Amino acid sequence: MINGDLIIDCFAGGGGASVGIEMALGRPVDIAINHDPQAIRIHKINHPSTLHLTEDIFKVDLQKYVGGRHVALMWASPDCTSHSKAKGGQPRKRGLRILPWAVYKHAKTILPDVIIMENVEEIQQWGPLDTDGHPIPERKGEDYRKFISSMQSLGYAFDSRELVAADYGAPTTRKRWYAIFRRDGKAIVWPEPTHSKSGIVLPRWKQCGDYIDWSNLGKSIFDRKKPLADATMTRIANGIQKYIIDNPHPYIVNDKRAIAFLIQYHSETKKGDARGQTLREPIKTIDTSNRYGLVTAFITKFYKTGIGQGCDEPIHTITTSPGHFGLVSAFLIKYYGTSCGQPVTSPLATITTKDRFGLVNVIIEIDGEEWIIADIFLRMLNAAELKLMQGFPPDYILERDISGKAIPVKERVAKIGNSVVPIMAEALVAANCPYLIVGERIPNMMISTEQTGQLRFA
């Protein structure tokens, strides 16, 4: 507590909102609550001076821990899964849908000056469920309006907006509903965007390709001990069409040595569709399971006298192989053509193909030069990359907890997907609580191993 003002994070999780608040104010949150012991252990290693409560948000007696002190700010991000459109037609869980009422319960007893909430935009349709657990269409928004009215009855002014994190400098297009309640007489302030999709007036959105570890490109999709699923190969093929062939500005890696894009492991909405994105954009919403695969198509110059002559191997990870021209050819034939050496037709009717040494390949023109695909690599994005794309600072620790226990990759990704985008918490808190700023956030110490074997501390 600084100057008698308490700051509370009610649904702390792995700490996205808490670190965002710290980025805004230069001070940690005073109390963090979460029911998940693992989340609390991760939170502790990053916020050691915070009082951590591993308790149910409805059952915890916050009034006891506050002890009559002044609460300047409370952040609340209730579980959003039973409001999200990602649930589709599945039944909703009533216990999760009522979590916003925990915010009302604590607001009534400790009366924070400012309360900031974050959730999926569908929370505005929050209403009663039928006996099967499905929303009743004609009563959409009924419970949402009751909740807002109840908060206002405590003397809170209210406003809400749907904001896209990329507009505020995060390399993700995650869109969320944000609400601000305040009862201190000050105006509710919405931060001004710092970036834009067009890049005309403000700087362009940050591209997720800047956060990729290009020293690790995975391995070839060919000659694997366990072949990739046909659905994955189809996604890659459709991605090559959409993000390389039909894209006038593909994402070029390492001085024209490779072209890369992301695929998403979601069900495609129609045949031939490519679920994914170019790396020139912010990453789309990161959920609790890693669904993003990095596809890298290594390219080499096309010469009329042969394939790949006079060109160094692209990027060091492929130097052990002369390329998989034959396998690339077979891949293209399977997904795009009918027989070797024949022009590729549907669905790639518009691309140029050439038959060299009995191989079909795609000729890609970049800045007036012709290139062909020599190999195709695939790997999943790793937790460190997803952490940065979600807007966490590089020093934020998700690899281990306060006891030194390693956190499995799957759990790290889940904590990232469940987290508030820290940059959004930073922007909203800085705009509404500038009087709480005491300095700048002190980063965690980062330890890395140099090539010499020596440890580097930063």
C-alpha cells in the first residue's frame, strides 16, 4: 500500500492485468485473488510483495483483508468462457456466468474509487438460460442491464467500450469489452489509440512477425517419422495459395530466403478456406490452447537452366539438406494438380508453373526476380512468442513458479490465453488513475546463457 491507497486484482490469473497496472503506475497491486493455486504461484514470482489469496472470489472476505483502508482501484476480469461466442451452441455454465455479481458484492463492501472490468463483448448479451443451459434469445442482455443498474445504485458512474488491443500498441487484435465504474467524482477517461490498421495518421499496427524466434523454424513437413495429418497438409496448401501466391506482399524472411505465414488449427468454414494470417499483421486472439503453426516456405532463385543453381541454402536450419524439390512437387501435384509436368489448375488457376526435371513448382515473383519453393517447414508458435504477442514484457516469468517448479508449456499457453492484455490494463489505468503513479515498473532480472557458457544477468 502506498500513500494509504490499496489496489486489488480480483481475478489475478497469471498476472496480465497486474503487470499492466504495474506498467502504468510503477507499483505492484496490493492484493491478488484467484482460486487456482498454480496461477497464484506464477503471480507470486512476478509480484512478490503482493498479498496473495488462493480463494473463491465469491467466498473471500475482502473486507477483512482491506481492514477499513481506502481502495483506490480494483480490477476485475471474470471468467468469460460462458459468455463467449466461441462456445457456439454448447450449453453455458450458470456458475461462471454469474461471476460479475462477485464484483458487485465486493464493490458494495469495500467501495473502491475506480473499478475497471474486462470481458468478451458478448457479456452485453448476458441473460437467463433455459433448462438446457442455452441463452433465451428474447431475454438477451437482461442480466447485464441488472448488473450495471446495481453497480450504479452504489453511486458509480459507468461507461463501457469495445476496444482492440492492436490500437494501443499490442501485437494482437484481441477485442474485448471494457467497463469503467467510478464514484470519486472524476471523469471517466478512455485512452487515445496509439496505432491504426491503416497506418495513415497513426503508426501501423505492430506485426506479429517481429516477435518470432527465427533461429528456430521447426522441421520440414516432408520425411517425418510420423506424417502430418492430411488436414494439416491441406491447411498448409491453402495457406500457400492465400498468403504466398495470391498475396502481393508476402512476409519475406531473412533477405528473400524464405516466406512465412501462420496457420490456425481451427475447423475451416468452407472447403479451400485458409484459417491463418500473414505475419505483417498483429496476431489474432490467443486462446488457452496453442492453435498457431508457423509455416516457412524456403525459396531459391529460379534459373531457366535448372533449379536452385547459384544460390546459397536459405537460413542455417536447412543447410543440412539440398531441399525437397521432388517432395514439394508431389505436394503441389496432390493438392493443386492432376499429373506431373501439367499446368496446375483448380484451385490455383491463376498461378504460374514450370516443369523442370519432371517437377512441378510454383514460380513466385518478388521485386522482379523469380523464385521457387525448395522446402516447407512447420512448427507451433512457442509460449515465449505468444507471451510477447499478448503484450507481456519480455522479463515476465511464466516458465517457473515461486517454488522454482517448471510450468508445462500447455499451462503457460493457457495462462497467456486467459490473461488480460497487459498493454490494455496499462493504458486504461494510466488514463484514469494518473494520480496513483509513483514511478516506472522495475523489470524482473533476466538470466541467459552466453555461447561461452557464462551466465548473463540483465
